[in-house]
Amino acid sequence: MDTPVNKKKLSLKEKYSYLTRDLAWEPSYQSKEDLFPYATYEGIKVHDWEKWEDPFRLTMDAYWKYQAEKERKFYAIIDAFAQNNGHLKITDARYLSALKIFLQAISPGEYAAHKGFARAGREFPGVGPQVACQMQAIDEIRHAQTQIHAMSNYNKFYSGFHAFADQRDRIWYTSVARSFFDDAMSAGPFEFMIAIGFSFEYVLTNLLFVPFMSGAAYNGDMSTVTFGFSAQSDEARHMTLGLECIKFMLEQDPANVPIVQKWIDKWFWRGFRVLGLVSTMMDYMLPKRVMSWREAWNIYGEENGGALFNDLARYGIRPPKGWADAGEAVDHMSHQFMLALYQWNFGTAFHTWIPSDEDMEWLSKKYPDTFDKYYRPRWEHIKKMDEAGTPFNNFGLAKLCQTCQLPTVFTEPGDPSTLCHRETEYKGETYQFCSDHCCDIFNEEPEKYIQAWLPMPALFQDPLNGDLEAWMKWVSLENGSDNGDYQGSHDQTSFQKWRAMTTSN
Amino acid sequence: MSTVFIAFQTNEETRPIIEAIELDNPSATVHQEPAMVKIDAPDELVIRRETIEEQIGREYDLQELQVNLITMSGHLTEDEDTFTLSWK
């Protein structure tokens, strides 16, 4: 028998140090400035990269081990879902509208985040963030892939899933998420980390993934819960990285504080606008709802964000400038956005509908101060128009905000009966905005935002020249199948027919 | 006082982990939500490897938590024996 050898096991800290810090080297024939040319122009001062502590201390070998396990679990469930006609177990095919928005607007954002982190990992001079960004870049591409794989099963049966890439590039409501990521990717590496790592991951993804995915489970959608929670298991690490990055910047030099504060103000509001889509998915598109957007905001926005900003106060950081306005808007945004999506539903690659009496009861209970007063009367009016055979479609186009790219459908803070609209002039051109905060963001960097691609002007340019039918073709929207009211749609009739077949012969 | 939290997928792997967390954190509140369990605690929450090992009857590496983790809040400190979230 061999004598057992006593191998000394490395501590987590030592292992992390060997497999991370020791991967770095001092350049000998190139200067550090030439190797990392984007590390200083944003004005962030770093004195000691060694101070960067990754609290998860995850090394590449452990990373691959756990990620492989997550993938095996994920694909086992996705296979089972397809084999057992899982798509017929969802509560109602209305639910699919939320998934279509997710696929068209959010999944491409995962891919954009992948590109951004791959770049940030290359541009940071410290090895701690290099390794963490590399892992996150791989996570993000995994998220995009698993989401597309999971939802491809629905594409076999339902409309609106077939052209998400074209719709990401060209349709109007996805450009809010697209422009958010484009804006982040065209910023420097430190701002990118505040945009995605901190604002999006730490402050906002809980609102997207946690109650919405729990909602997917509640609505019988096993495949979405699976990709959602599989992605979310990486998010905990991403949030930690975002928080670590902001602490690192604030601790390195007091001169970093005002720069970081400005980015927090900007990226909180940019992210909050992206969440307008999510608020509508949660309040209107889940047939069975776990919690309202307001309740989710109270837990993950007010309480969690509040704890975070309390903590950051010791560095001289205050809550983002739009914080109070956001808190007020939470009682209105899902209603205002669903009304917008409904009236322009000839141009959406998903279905909308007039909320049922039961839905409206729920909304009025969840929004006691706003729904009955401001939104129920509008839905009742729209319902009457529909019953009279003249459904409300708005063939006029709203002004688009030059910053967040949403149509200007939101109302003034303190006055929910007046549309909020701002404009500014720059080099002889007039630009439109949905809010003071988006206008302020533009004024900080006008040369950046005047270059923004906006979806509505594309309709009026050559070769479309305002031709709606040609526009639909260009955005890969199947008129009469992908768009319009859920009542009478292919999705509705197919789902009812197939579901009936599961319980009878 | 600020709340820290951690959430896990509801499954057989996390059930004993959640029991271990409840044992080590008497002030924690456990919320059962569809497909997930969220645990809130005032200011600090500690997850101990030893307590989990007693619950599951085998050796446990705290990094295994990541497989079923959904989200968390607070500053994280991790070593071989403990996984701590805090707002302190």
C-alpha cells in the first residue's frame, strides 16, 4: 500500500491569489500607457490596483466547474419542456407577449453586455477586474444563448418570436434597451462598469429577473424560469463586481467621487427608463401575477437601493438625482406604457389587449391612488370604442426622446394629467426629451447623443418614405399575425385549440 | 438598520442550506415565493459551512452555493468557513 501523501490544501485566498494575481506581469518592452490606452481619459484616478478585492474569490477552474453544472441542469429541463409540450402548460397565451418583448429587447442586451465586458476586461490595467470581467463576458454570452435556445421552442408554435434580431435593430420599442447598451459600450471602461456593473446589475436587475421569473413560474413557464434563474445565479456575482468596482473607485481618490456621482445619476435614470418595459410586462402581461410593479419596486428599489445608498453615503455619494421622480413614476409608468403599446399595436411584434374587468380590479387594488382616477376611465373608453367596432388605433407618431428613445408618453412629476415634454436646441437643431433627467443627460454630452439612431425617423427616410407596409417588411413584422389585439389572434386560437386537445381525444 | 438578503431556487439542494441559515441566523425571515426562497436579515446574514455539513451529512464547499443562488444584497465577505452579507 502506498503511503498517503499529505498534500497541503491551498486556502481560498491563496488559491485566488495564485490563479488571479499571479497571472499578471509587468510589461518590459511596451509602456503601461500604450498597453492600456483607455484607462485614464475619463479622469478616474487609480493609485493601487492591488487594492481591488474580488469578494467571491472565484478562480477559473471553479468557474468552469460550476458553470458546466448550471448548463447541464438547464439543458435537461429545456429538453423535458419540449418533450412534454410544456408550452401548453402556461396559464394563457397572453403571457407570451412578455416573452416576446424579453427576446426582442432584453436578450440582445445580454449579448451587448458580453461585448462590453470582453472589452472592459482588456482595457482595465488591474488583473483583478480583468479576470472578473472575463468571467462576466462569458456569462453574458451564455445568457443570450440560453435565452434564445429556451424561447426557440415557442417559435415553433407561436408568432412574434421569429425575427428578434431584426426587431432588436429596427423596431421602435426595443431601441430603449439597445440605446442603453450602445451608450454604455461607447463609454470608457469605468463608466461602462457603473452603467452595467453597478446601475443595471446591482440596482436594477433584481427588478427584472427576480419577481418576473418568479412570475414565469407562477404562470407555468418552466423554460423561462430555468433560463431566468440560471442567468440570475451569475447575477449575484455580477452585482458583487459592480459594488466592488464602485467602492474601489471611491476609495482610490476623493477626486473620483463627483465623476462617479454624475455617472450614477445618469445610469440610474437610463436604466429606470428601460424598466418601463418590465413594469408593463409585470402589471399587464402576466395572466397570474406574483406582485405588482409597485410592490417589486418597494422591495428591490426603495428598500434595497435605499440600503445601498445609505451605505455609500460614507464616501459622499447621495441617491441618484432621479430617485424621487422615479418613486413617484412607479405608480403610473406601467399604465402609461401599456396604453401606448395598445394604441400603436399595429407596430408591435407582440399582442396587447384591453384589460378584463378582473384585471382592472386587481390593478385598482394594487394602485389605489392612481388606477381608478387616471387609467380606468381611459381603458373603459377604449373598451367602448372596441365594442362599437371602432378600436382605438393611433396612426400618429409620438416624439421620441433623444436620450432614452422612448416615445414621450410619460407625465409631468406632480401632475399625472399633463404629458411631460422637454426640448433643447443644439447647433441649430431641436431635440425632444421625455423628462428633465433625459434632457440633462443630453446636455452633458450633446456630441454623443446627436449621433443616436432613432427608430421613427427611419420610417420617413428613403427608401421607406413613410410607407407603413414597407416598414413592416423592413422590421420583419408579419402584419395580421405578429401584431394587433390578442383577441382573435393566431396565438389565441392556436393555444385554445391545442390546449383543448391535451384533455380530450 | 438596513436589510440584507439572499435568495435561492426552491429545490432539494437548497432545502438543507436554508435550514442551516435559519439555525445560524435567528433574526432572519424566510419568504417562500413561487420557485424561490428569499431570506431577509437585519444588517447581517452569516452562512456557515459547518452547519450546512451537519445538515447534509457530507463535506461542502461554500462556492457550491453559486449553482442555486438567485440574488443577494449587502457587502460580501467569503472564506472557506463563512459566507457573510452585511451592511456594516
